[in-house]
Amino acid sequence: MHDGKKTVAAKQVYAAFALLKAQGQADPLAAFLSAMENLRPQMEVRARRIGGAAYQVPSPVRGPRKDSLALRWLVAAARDRASSQYHTFAEKLAAEITDILASAGAAYKKKLDMHRMAEANKAFAHFRW
């Protein structure tokens, strides 16, 4: 949503759901909810300053933040898709949701990168309060 244009954003989401239905999804809302479940991160890294050094400390993601991050990544990945291939935002959003259901796409890669970073910095988990 840009500049509070909620109606415009809603129309694009409904158009994306219509495209998902045309692609063969029985229930587009269920597909979207399943994609969001696939996209929600479990762990993240947070910067923590200790003794003049900044450590990337892995920590679990709380409930509302999971949804916020997942939705933010979904919209950003849809926006970043090439306009030459997908002409409307609804097409981009539908394609990204389809990719997430198949465990692919830019948003899903972002989640995997975050989990990989948390796994790599597991040694600093004792800095968590």
C-alpha cells in the first residue's frame, strides 16, 4: 500500500486471488494462508553490542512479528519482479504466492537466508537475555 491507498491495494489482492483461481487453485485464500505459513520465519538475528563488539545473536521471532516480516517480504518480492514479464502487480503477487507454495521465490529465499544466518551464529546464543 502506497500513501494509504487501501482500496487500490485491496483491488490488487483480489485480482491476484482471481488469477490464482484461474491457475487452478480451488481456494485462493487457503493458498495465500498456506503461503504465509510457509513464509513465516522461526528465528532471526539481532545485533547486540557487548564489550565494544557487535554480535549477531539468534533469537526466536514472536507471533505478530512473524506475520509482519512474512507480509513485508511477500510484497517486496512481488514488487521486485520484472515488469516486462508480469504487467500488473496482481500478476506479480499471484506468481510470488505460487512460488512460495512450491518453496521457491525471492521471499522464500529471504526466509531461508535469515534461518541460515541464525544457524551460523548459534555460538553467540548465550548473549541473549
